[in-house]
Amino acid sequence: MLRFLSAQSSFNLWVIFLAENLLVTVLALLLGWLVLKLNHKPVKTASRNEILICILTNVINTAITYAGFWLWQHGYILFSYALSWRILSDFVALFMLMDLAMFLFHYAIHRSVLYKAIHKFHHHYADPIPIDLFVLHPLETVGFGSLWLMILLLFSFNFYAVFIYLVANVFFGIMGHLGIEPIPAGVRKMIPFKYLGTSSFHHQHHLNINYNFGFYTNIWDKLFGTYKGLGE
């Protein structure tokens, strides 16, 4: 796949990466729709503004994808390709490292003038729907994308671990913007769910912007005193 992409022109790469991002978005929204349907919850219709911002987010993510590919082509981003146990260890390392980095970035935005200037746009929706995962201020999309590229520049990961992480990233993003909690309360008390950022965990953040800044886990919120569970 990488050899095929390396043989493409810049224009073809932009088209391919845009198609890839749009496909991921469609699949993610279908997953959200399916979960809501299985839980017998109404699926709210996205507004025209949400759809337009979602498209803009995809365009920006395409630029970030292209930048990442260029950095890999020129040797700034390095991957290993061995099918070994490193896939699992690298995935866990990337999962936790990105979770911490995004927690700190997210917390910093909320505690600065950037909240009103940028992030408040996303918090317009107290009860999010799946498409709201992609409804971000353009500068925030660039910020998260730059953070992702920075991690890849600083550390070398297994290529397959990166792929698995990207799938997990979209999955957690959609689950956090369902507006419902599909996981039973009893299951959420069990390991590993008690440490993960479930739908209700992120929904609490939309209801109260002073808590639950994590993305994939609630570990950092518990450590830094910003965790808020249901009913608290």
C-alpha cells in the first residue's frame, strides 16, 4: 500500500486521502446510527451547519494525512513493519501517550482564552450526536492533527499498531458523542471498562465543561482531580 501511494502524484494523493477520510467519516456515522438503533434511541438529524463543518474537518484532516505521508516519505516519521508482539506494546504505548497528550491539550484549552475563541464552538451541543465528533473549530482540528504528527515525529511505532490505534480513535470518538450510554452500569464497573472513557464519561464533559477532559480513559482525570461520574 505504501509503495503504491509513493508512486502517486501529489494531486492523486490528495484525492485518495480525501476519499479515505470521507469513508472513515461515513463508516463512523453508520456505526453511531447502528448503536442508537440497537438501543432504540431516536437518531437526530444533523443540521446544515454541522454537515458543512464536518466536510471542512475532513478537508483539514486530509491535509494532515498528506503532511504525515510527506514526513514519512522524507524520513522524518519512522515505522517498523514486523509482525511481532511489538504491535500490541506499541498500540498500548501510543494509546496511553495520545490520551495523556490530548488530555493536557484539552485541559489547557478549557483553562485559557482559547475556550471562548475556539473550543466553545464544539460545546454548543450539550447533548451531542455522532456527527459532532467532526464538528470542531478549524483551528482545533489543526491543533489535534499537529499533536498527532508531533507524537509520530518524536517516537517510532509499529505501522500496524498505528493503524489499530487510528481505528480505536474513531471508535472512542463516536462512542463519546452518542448522547446515550450503551454499556450497562454493571459492566462499566468491571475492568477494563471502569478505566475507559465511555459514552457517559464524555457526555458528562459536554454537560459540565469543568470535568472529564480525557478521551480514551478516565485515568488522567482521576489523577488530576477533574473526574466526574454519573450522579456526582
